[in-house]
Amino acid sequence: MDHAPLDDNRRSSAGDADRLIGWMRRGTVGLGGLLALLGLLVVFFSLAEPATFPRGTTLQALMFQVPELGLLSLAMAVPLISGGINLAIIATANLSGLVMAWILVAVMPPEAAGSELAVWLLFALATGLVLCAIIGIITGLLVAVVGVHPILVTLGTMTLLHGISIYFTRGRTLSGFPEPLIMVANETVLGIPISFLLFTLVAIAVHVFLTRSALGIRIHMIGSNPEATRFSGVDTARVLISVYLLSSVLCWLAAVVMMARFNAAGADIAQSYLLITVLAAILGGIDPYGGFGRIAGLFVALVTLQVIASGFNIIGLSPHLALASWGGILLLVVAIKLAKFDSLWARRRQ
């Protein structure tokens, strides 16, 4: 008996399933959908507060508020694309910030100026960078070589680093940084905050790295299918170490921006950002299971979330409602995506 047609149908169905699952995994919502949502929000808040919201000052304020959350979201996005997660991004940034702040406040001579001040600033920044690199490498080794699950590794790292930060400061904050550092988050170039320009350049660099470099492609491969990637000859351990190293370096950049913006460093700064970075990444189309996601979607998702927060503030609503709306939007777009998936799957099977 000839089973070829049956086999062909089975292969066709399997191929359809793979394509549908791949479509489902390519993000929570497309970039076009995010841009449409952003446009609707801008129109809504502009109509609600026509004298306040549609102004250049509102846009500038939004650009001042995005960078530190954006850099931390990039630090979360890279491990997510690899199929992992980094729950220690806030603790890493805070400990790095505290070490840099300690050098600038307690070690640097108060009268330092000119070239001497520049040397001390570079020394503090380099120390923070080295610390973050060490944290990233150790985390990567535990995940890639020892084989501990990223959630457990980064949860332990988060607790360890936070405890060290609390002990280091006794819960106090360090403040009073040199003016050149403060300028990073408070000065503008042609009306655009320097910190926003920094975030934009870093986001572009990360996008190019993930989509154009061999290492970036391998990060996507590991997130999509780690076993097949390893059998194809890729050194997955080395790639994963690079993932957590890059994530920690991005935490260092976030620490610099937070120090400049708040003129302070402490163990509990930006603690509420952790889950928001995951929200922004998933809303921006990064697959929480790994393998798929683009930085452009993350960028638009961050702007969208900040527009909601700024809009709620301008029309006088509680910021807690803005936080609730963020979660509601994520649930809504996931439900829409699942509904479309179920509809397409049903049509394919008919």
C-alpha cells in the first residue's frame, strides 16, 4: 500500500506547526503594532491635556527618564535572547555605582580639579567596569560550565551583591559627585539629553552586535536550540560567558547614568526596575524562551511605557495606575497574540 500521500500530509502538517510556532515565538507584538499603540497613546494624551502634553518639554522630560531603565532593559534582553535571564542586573549596577561613588567621595582628594580630576574619574569608572566584568564572567561560568540554571545563579548573585552593598554602606547612600559626571544625565546637546544619546548609541551597537556579528548570531542560536547549536560545533560555554559579561557591562553603563541623574548611589536604588525590564523586553517582542527578539522593539516598548507614565502624571492620575496599566497592556497583547495564533492554527487544520 502506498503511504506517500499520508506521509506528505504529515510532513506538511508538521511544517505548518513549526511555522506557526515560530511565528508565535517571534514576539509578543510586532513592531508595527507597538508603533500604532504608541501613536494612539500620544493622540489620547494630547487630546486629554492639549495645553501640556504635546510640547517639546514633555518630550525632553521623557528622554531624561528613559536611559537608565533602557540600559538595564538591554542588560536583561541579551540573556533573555540566549534563553537565560539575569535577575542580578539591579544589584550589579548598584554595587558598581557604590564602588565608583566611594572612590569619588571618600578616596579622591576634595580639591582635585583639571587633569587630576579626570584621572580620578577614569580610575573610578574603570574600577566599576572591572567589577561588573568580574561579576559577569563568574555568572557566565556558573551557568555555562557548572550548569546551574540561570534563575538560580542570578538569584543567588542578586542576593549576594545586595547584601554586600548593604554591608558596605550600612544602608546609606553616597552622594556629591564631580560636575563632569553629573553632566552626563543633566546636560543636553541640541535639546537632546546626553544620557538619551548614550542610550540610543548603545542600543544601536547592541542591535548591530546581535544581528551582524558571529557571536550575536550564536546567541540567538543558543536561545532557539542549545543542543543543536552545540552539535553544530559552537562553543556554547564561551558564548554564554560572553552573554553575561555583556549584560554586566551594560549594568555598569546604567550605574554611571543613575549616579549622574540622582547624584547618589545606594543599595536600594532602582529596585522597582527589575520586573519592568522584563516587561519591556517581552512587550518589545523578545521571546522569554530565547532565540527571538529585536532591540528596535525593546526601544519602542520603553518609549511607550514612559509615555504612559508621563501621560498619567500630566493628567493627574496615580503613578501606581500607570504601573498597573503596563501589566494590563502586556496581558492584552499576549491575549491578542494567542487569539491570532489559535485562529490561524484552526484554519490550518481545516
